[in-house]
Amino acid sequence: MRRCKFFSGVRNFHLTLFHRCRRIAEIRRTSVVTCFLSAFIAFNHSLILVKSGRRLKAATLFKKIKGMTAPMQSVNKRKHTVGNGKVTKKQHRPAISLQQTPEEEKKAKAYFQPKIFQQKYETSLKHQIDTSGPYHWGSISDLFNDELLRNVRKEILENIHFTKKETDIYKVFQSGDLANLSALSEDLKKKLPSLCKVRSGLYSKAFRNVISRVTGCGDLSGSKMDISIHLYNRTCHLLTHDDVIGSRRISYILYMPDPDKEWKPSYGGALRLFDSIVPNVPESDPVAKLTPQFNQIAFFHVQPGVSFHDVEEVTATKQRLSLQGWFHIPQPKDEGYIPGEQERTEAKSTLELLETRELREYDFPKFELSRIPEPVVDQFSLDLKKQDIEYLAKFMNPVLLTQESLNKLQQTFSDSSVVDIVSFLNDSYAGAFRKELKHFELNEYPHMPSKQSEIEFPWKLAIPSHKRRYMYMDGTSQQDITTSASIAKLNETYPHEEPNFELTADMFRMKEQSENRKEIESKADKDATTCNSVSAKLCDLSALFKSIAFGKWLYRVTQLKALRQQILVRRFRPGHDFILATKPDKIESEESFLDGVLEATLNLTPTTGWEAGEWGAYELCMIDETDDKEAKDEGRLNEDEAAIYRSSETDESVVYESQACWNKLCLMFRDSSVMKFVKYISYDAPGSRYDITASWLCKDEDDE
């Protein structure tokens, strides 16, 4: 095993280690020598472990020093954390008791519109909820006294400072000095009197009883308050999740956009509800939608694996202000408290079920790597022949095929386990293809698919929507993944099928030839373009990645021998697509592979302006620091579980970031500690993100 594969070279690593230790020493106010010597001893011990066949990663070493990690490479760093919903019991902190006084309870009823407590209205509301779908939910218009809520909105905008928070699952503005309203300081109470009244009203016994009766959810806690302020501006969003954390029983959102202007559906920002294929697996398209209006509250019973919803991206230059929170299961000393009820609910939490083997049966595309025939594998370590170079030169930049370039690429990859190659495709091929892809983006016919039913084979849809959503081609047969029955049948009879991108490309070219141009132009215009030609070329490039010639080139750069592979063509559509943070899946096999995956991503986004990352579509890798965060948070008294997924205070965990771009290949060896995601692509983006991604399970040549 080559040491530099995981340690960036002994000398370079020691220098990096010294500078990192100096920073840690400044924070700890201790001697840099002490820090460095401790780390140096640990590092040299790790080399012994490597010799014996065990690997102690650099990231792990830094965690031992201070719970930090060393970056492989970082481009345009931003603060990030992972919001994939992995929450453990350690993160459920003790509740702060905020039981309202009898005087507050008495006053609270007057804050609402009188209809709320009338039996006739309650009966009508209960019927609305009982007949709703995809699961029981409801909404109330004109909830509070109009003047009171206008004052709340004014107080918030005048006194609260909002900071943008962004993770793989959301982009939203939250109050930096007021993460949660459950424990307001005396100073803030004086500035926010109307807000305090609304909070008191929401958690009053009278209103809690109404919500309990109309939803049939059972009693609600009067002591555990969970309410925060969210501001959604243009491009803000929250992706699909089910809200199941800890003791949550009812989720609610009180909307406060501009009270004098109707919020139109075209503005985005709607609450969207998703049905489930089976419990814990949401469908891709929402089946219910609520456009927010001022003084309107939406609420639903939080149910593990059922209550999936999202917040549609705000597409207008408007402010979607809201109070968001939860009513909880009764706590000790609360009326209706049942010992053990919360623990039983937590045991059902979807957040602890997301990665079970049964649920992975509903993941598409599956992480199934085809075995490369042994005679082919044996050729990878041979020198590139003239015919290999001629074939590769049809697509690749000829500079990348020279001995000098190969040596430089090998050294860079050996040092860092990652290398970015700009202008991977040759100018002639790249120029013509980019022009064609741009033309298709501007004149796509039929229009860009926005629903699962609109996606036509050989393109497929990645599911489920609480993990991923994008269009892809994998060179295999058509699959019916619309129902639980069809997926079950597919999994039972799933044939071993070798991907054939050459055949897929031929299918597209046959469709292109059979197109009736006059019919298309009569329905659209003379520039209308189907996806057939560009899809065929994307398949041609995918076939390049599967070729023996490319396997030789890959081995020459990485010194890793690929044994299994998976190639995907991907399209991420504006306003729709993303991948939440995941680690490399483990493959059960008797074969011995390196602990990680060799990955290549060829960026083929033809449009420009992505550099700032404001439209999303960037690919980001980060170290999974879940265990460190749990240890840090344990015992900390903080009621704010309202942060559905918290933002990181530092960017130390980010190890690589790449914006959507044209004609750049990233080669990376990603071990099991590194998570990767593709950020949701904004509706404002000038076009789709296109890429070809390849994954290989490998052996190190030194192991043989």
C-alpha cells in the first residue's frame, strides 16, 4: 500500500501537520511543540499500521488532536454541514420548562380570531383534516388578530438580524441572535411584545386542545415549546423530509408574508406534501400544495416515514417570513403525560431507519458495480499502444496523453488523492458538443421534464426524493419504479445486465432519424430540438470511460487497478434536482478491495455564471463529523431542536468543492469517511448541470 495514497506524502504531511498544530496551540494556549510532538508520534505510528495492512487516515489523526480534519483540496470554501437527517438520541437535549402562567393562559385566547374556539368551526376543520391527503393535515386562515400579527411582522423585521444558512438540504435565513423563541432574553422581550403574545397564544392550553382534537393526535405538551423564525428569500428552499426528531407530535408553520399583497403560486415557497411508495420512501412528485398567505397556519401530525414534505424554492424577489415550530409529546408533569411514550415514538424515527437494507431496495440507481472481465483488467497495467492513443485522442485533449503530463498527473494524484483536469476533452470535440448542448438547452422539445411521468427512457429518474432526485442513463433496460409492487417485482427478478452505452447511443440516433421535423416544427418552432442527438453523444463519452484504452490511462494516472465499475450520465434540472450527502456504499464481496471508491466526474455544463455557487449545482465533499458533534453537544442545555438540520460554525470539514462547469474531469479516491453531495439546482439557474460520473472498486498495484 502506498503511504502517499492517504497521507499526501510524508514530508508534505509533516509540514501540514506542523501548521495545523500551530493553529491548535493558539486556540488551546499551549505549546506548539507539545501539539506537534504528540501528533508526530501518532503519525509515525500510523505508518507502522499502514505497513501491517491497516490504515489510519489523516482525517482520523486530526480528530484525535482536536476534532478537526485536514483538507484534501478546497475550492471556494463555504460554511457547510450535512442535513441528511442522521440524528441520534445523544442529540435530544433536556427540555427547558416554559410552562405558561394562569394569567398568560387567560389572556392568550383573546389574541385569536373568535371563530377558532367555536364548535361549528372546529367540526368543519376536523372534517377538512380527516378528508385530506396524502396524510392528515390542515390549515387555518385568519388565525390571529390581524393587527397583532402585523405588529409581529414589524417587530421581527426591525429587531431581528437574519443570516443565511445553507446545507445540502436547505437554504434559508435564520435569526443569528434568536435561534429559538423558547427562551427569550428580557431585552428581546421588550423589543418583541407582540411576538411574545403570539408565542403565548400558540402554546396556550385552549389552542393546543383545539389542535389535539381536530388532528386526533393525542395530548400536547404545555411546557416544551419549540418555535423559530425563518425567512425565505429568492432561491431559498427546504428539501423533502418528514420532521421526525425526538418528541415532535405536530408540525406547524405560521405564515407572515406581506399582509397587503397576495402571495401568488408563481412566487414559489409553497408547502408541498408527498405520498409514500411504502413507509419511509416518499414519491418524487408532491400530491398536495399550500400557497402561503398572511395570517395562515398549516399543520400536520408528525408520523415516522409518512409526513414527508418540503418547502418549494422561492422564485420571486419577495420575503416569505414565517414562524415555524412543533408541539411535542407531553413531558413529565404535563397533563396527559404517559411514561415511555416518547421513547416508543423515538424508536420509530425515520431518521434512524434511512439506511436499513430493506429501504435500500427502493434506491435507484442502485450502487451496483459491474465486474470487469479479468482479461480486460490484466490489460490495464500495460503501456498505452498507438491504437489506444488514437482512440483516446478522438475525445481527449492530446496533451493529457503525453508522457510528461501523465507523470505530473500521477504525482498530483499520489500526493492528494484528487486531481482536477481542466479541458479534458479536446477543443474540436468539446467546442462542437458544447454548441449543440447549448442549442438543446434553449430549444428543448418537448419541454424539460418536471414530473416523473414526463421522463422518457433511456433517461430514468433517481429516487427516493428524500435522498436524491435527478435524471440519469445507465445503459441498461427500462425499469418500472412507480409503485411498491413494480419495485418489489423488479428487485425479485432483477437480472444481471451489463450496461451497453453503445446500444443506447444507437437507440437515440435511430429516434433522431425517425423524427418528423415538420410535425415538431408545427408544434414548436424551427429551432425545436429533441434530446436524441445530445443524449447519443453523452452515451459515446460514457463508452469512452468503459474502454480498455481509458482503463490503461486511468491506471497510469492513479496506479490503481479497476476491478468493478459503474458509469452514469446525469442531468440535474433547475428547480428540481439534487443529491443529499452520502458516504460510499459498501459492497459485500469475497474479493479484497481498497476501503473506498475511485471516482471520476466529467463536468459538462454548457452554460456559464456558476462560479459563485448561488445557483447550487456544486459538488462538495466533507468529512463525516457526526460522532464529534454528538460528543460536543451532549449535555448542552439548548431547547432548539427547531433547527431541523444545524449549520456548521466552521468549514473545517470541507475537503473538496467543485462548481458546475464545462469540460473538467475530477479524479478522486474517496474513502468511507468522506460524504459527498450535489447541491440543489436553483430555479434561477441558466440551465441544467450535466455530467458523467464513474465509480470503480480497485486494488492497489502494491497489494498484488
